[in-house]
Amino acid sequence: MSFTERMLKIDRRIIFLVIGLCTLIPLLYPVGLPIKISQEVRGVYDHIESLPEGATFLLSLDFDPASKPELHPQSISLLRHAFRKNLRVIALTLWVSGTGMADQVVTQVAREMGKENGKDYVFLGWSPGGTAVIINMGQDLYGAFPADYNGKPTKGLPVLQGVQSLRDVNYAVSLGAGRPGVEEWYVFGRDKYKFELGGGCTGVMAPGLYPLLRSGQINGLIGGLRGAAEYEILIDQKGKAVAGMDAQSATHLAIIVLVIMCNLFYFSSRSRARQQGQAGA
Amino acid sequence: MSIELIIGAWVATGLTFFIFTFLYKDNPLFKLAENLYVGVSVGYTIVKTYDTVIIQLIWKPIVEQGEWTLLIPVAIGMLMLTRYAPKAAWISRYAFAFIVGVGSGLAIPRTISSFILKQIEDTVRPLLMLVPGEGVTFTWSLLNPASSLNAIIILVGVCSVLFYFFFSVEHTGPGKVVARTGVMFLMIAFGAAFGYTVMARMSLLIGRLTDLIEFSDSSYGSPSLWLLGLTILTLVVMARRSSSKQPKEE
């Protein structure tokens, strides 16, 4: 068996090992490759920057632990930015399996920024219905969420003062890992109740959301871990996303090299087989 | 550090290693972690749904606040349960009819407005721009989504892909060129989608490895190091057992 044939039949576990090492080594010994800020991530940042103090910011954490590595850093950065701007934060989730994690991230960042529950922020928790919840919030926020996650009645909370429905929200961002997510917030929320909407999503979903961005249906998009890293740079608080960017670049490079090598070996073995066929004839 | 955090770190580390063992081959450690994941997520969903829906949204408002009108949606929901009694299963159709009717009524106009009309509006935006004082202008920037050049590329892409899926005319002559152009646009779209998918999967791996590095710290009791050793040892023992069993079976 020639070298080319051996390489084409290489044990896939060796490839797993190569990818694993390409991820692990940059995490242990970071290089600090430069990160360029994209226009779509800047769109979300600039809009939050433009909001006045006390404006209402709605953050819908529509993901579960399976998408934590990508969307958790995004939510931390957005919450830090919103709290730093002294916005009134209304957080919720449309994914039942992400309720505990969403509560944990909101509480953790609020505590870190010295914010008070009920006054500066509220976590509404989860309510059944998916898209129906968005419609319901558009008509009456208190009908959709009569109580917050801790069971406290939402009516009368200082953070919700002057907020009756989604029409009173200054800016909303959905961090979605699927459905319901960014698209549903646009279709059943922004399109009907006319509030500004931004999005954050997993890398898998990002290409599907670019048409909404181009047409101005959403004013910004944070895509995957890369988007989270850009946002961390923008708010000048580097975290897990920035730390993972070297590893991301290294694995991408490894995959590109593997694809090129695989093609070279394939064409080499094909031409050799053709030559042998001609020689045999 | 609290004991909950330490226990959480050990459990998370152990389950991560157990799942990763599948990369070597299917084994009982992977099965254990997989079944635990399914069980815990289903259990969590059931408990949260029961607490939020039954207790918070139905029981408390009816019993404590006397909101008896809630019994109407409860009754419609209960009709679904008649599916379990074959003789009364037909009653559930009323509930389904209600859900399908309301769902379609809400979704169809909104979806048409958001995904068809708005996207058509964006596709047929003017190719040339009339700037006051400058007259008709054409912008070449590929980086600006609203540039004239990008508007032309999108228009060509949309038209050629639509033509590719138009099967009433044979794709020959100029039609073949248009259809081929459509295929190229589709390939670029699939490539972009696959590239993003690779990025997303790598991000998940980075997330797990970041946690494993964090949990290798002595403040957690170094679970990453201990459990890595334990997992490898278990795999070696299992591999030896299976290799010693094989000759006997033969």
C-alpha cells in the first residue's frame, strides 16, 4: 500500500486527536491573534450605546445548555453592557430547558455589576407557548408574565414602570439557538409591535439570519463564539470568547490543511490508478 | 469554594470525558452519560413545565384569584387527553382544530409579511442610487450590504436559483448558463453554511475544553486530571476484557 493510499485510509481517531490538540494547545498557550470587529456586531453595540439611561432593554435568552459555549459569553457581554449603561433590563427565556441557566447568568452579572433585582432588572423566567408568548407580551406583558421567576408579582415592579407591552421596549435582543428564537421575535414581535430588534445566534444559524440583517429587519447580529469575542472586545471586557479565538483559528487552519491534503492524496491516487490502468492495457 | 461548585465540577468533568470516549469507540461509559443526559433533561423539562403551567398559570390564578375563565383553555387542553381513549379520541379533534386554526391564522399573514414581502422588497431595491447633488451613483463596495454591486449580485443570485428550480423549461442553451449560475450560487451558500457549522462545532469543543482546563485547578480537587486517568484506565480494562473474551468465544 502506497503512502497516498495509507493517508486516505487513515484512522479517523488520529484526525480527532489532531483537532483536539489544535484546540487544546492554543487554549493553554494563547497567542492573542487580532480580532476585527464586524459591522453586524457593531450594529447591536452601537444601538445599546445610543440608548439613554433608564431605557428598557429586553433580553430573551432562547437557548439551553447545549449551546452554552456560544451563547453564554454573548449573554454575559450584553448584560454587562446594558448594566453599565444603566438600562432597565427585562430578561426572559422561551426555552424551558434553559430556564435555570438563564437565571444563573442574569443573577451572576447583575450581582457583579451591583444591580438590584426588581429595581434595575427582572428575570421573568419561562412561559409556555413559544411564539404565543411573544404575541401575548405584545398585548399585555403582565398577562404573559403575571409573576417573575421568583414568584414576585410583576405589576408594580420599579423596573417595569411605564412598560405595558412590547411597544414600550426600547430595544430587544434575542439570543437564539433555534426555534423559537430570533426569527420568531421578528415575525411575531418586531414586525407587529414596532420595536428595535437585534439578534445573537449560534454559528449554525447565522447564515440563515443574514437576509434579515441585510433587509434591516434586525439591526445587528452576533454570530457564534466569534461574535461573542467581538462584543467582548467592544465592551473592553475580555472573557471566555476572546480566550477561545486562538483555538478557533487553529482548528480552522487544521481543517483547511486536512481538506487540501485529502484532495491532493485523492487526485494523486487517482492519477496513479489511471497510469497503472494504461500500463496494464 | 462551595461544595456544590466542587461537586458540579466533578460531575461535569466526568460526563464530558465519558461522552468524549465515543470518539474512541462506543462503550458503556458513553451510554451512561448519554442516558443520564436524556433523563435529566426530560426530568427537568417535566418539573419546570408542571410548576410553571399547572401551578403558576392554572392552579394559583383559579384557586387564589378566582380567575374562572381559565377553565376554558384548560377544558380545551383536556380534550387532547381523550386521544388515550380510542372510543372518545374523536373529541380531541376539536382541540386540534382550535390549535391549527389559531396557529395558522396567526402565523400565515405574519410569515408572508416578514419572509416573503420584506425579502422581495429587499431584493428589488434600486440598482442605481440618486444622491442629491451628485446625480445617479453606483457604489462598488462589496463590504457594504446596501451597495449597488451587492444589489446586483443578489438579484442575479435570486433569479438564477429560482430558474434552476423552474422545471417546466428544459435547461438548454442560455437557460443552461442561467441554471449553472444558480447552481454556483447554491454551492457558495452551502459552503458558507457548512463553514459556519464547522465553526459552531469547534466552539462547542472549545467550550468543553475551557471548562476542563478550569476544573484541572487544585481548588476543585483537580477533577480533570483524576477523571481523565480514571476514564483511560476504564477504557484499557474494557479493551483487555473484550480482547480476552474474543478468543474464548472463537
